[in-house]
Amino acid sequence: MKAAFHLALPCDDIQKVKEFYVDILGAIQGRGTDTWLDINLYGNQLTFTNAGSFNFDFKNYRLSGQVLPSFHFGVIVDMETWGKLYTKLFSMDIEVTTEVTFLENKAGEHISFFVTDPDGYKVEFKSFKNENEIFTHA
């Protein structure tokens, strides 16, 4: 069953959120007011509420020798979409992690990169070599 997810997050500045997700990432602006905003990120609903900074402590973890943020969210896209977005962000001088392939030559092999939004949230974009292996055990 395919279903879109909904994630609600606090933010400091609705306008900065809109500029990042809509103008930079190319997401679609949804409903909103001056205190909250819905973003359509590849069919998934992100709701940002102007509620101030989110105070969280998180630890990083390692996967395939790479240090990754344990607190992050992301979206899985096809390889063409992934490549276009990575190229666009890189050409805009947006700080993105170097593209990394995880689980190479294993079930669940995927390529990934992260960007940081204006509130410090880490957003991951990944594309699987075989989308049928998204939930396959290694």
C-alpha cells in the first residue's frame, strides 16, 4: 500500500521555510497562514508551525563508514529525480553532503544526500537501486 506521510515541525520563520522548500527544493506550497504552512514534498505533507526553535539533542550514527544524523527525515525518489535535485542544489552552492552509496552490492543498496533547512532539520533524499528492496532485510 502506498501512502503519503504527514510530518509537523516547529520553525522560527515561515518565510525562510517557504523560500527553502519551495524556491530552492522546488516543493509545492500548500495551505497556510502567517503562522503555519503546508509543503507538498513529492506528495508528502510537511506542516511547519511558527512556534520557535525545536530543542533537541541527538546522537549521530554510522552506516557504511559514514556519520549520519540520527534525527532527520527524508523522501525516496527515483534516480532521475534524485540526480536532477542533487545537480540543482550543487549548482546553487547549497551545502549538500557528498553523494554516498549505502549497502553497496547488498539488498537495499541506495544513494543518498542530505541538506539542512533554515531551522537545522536534516532532510535526506535517497534513491534505491531496486525500489523493491526498500524494506528488504540485508
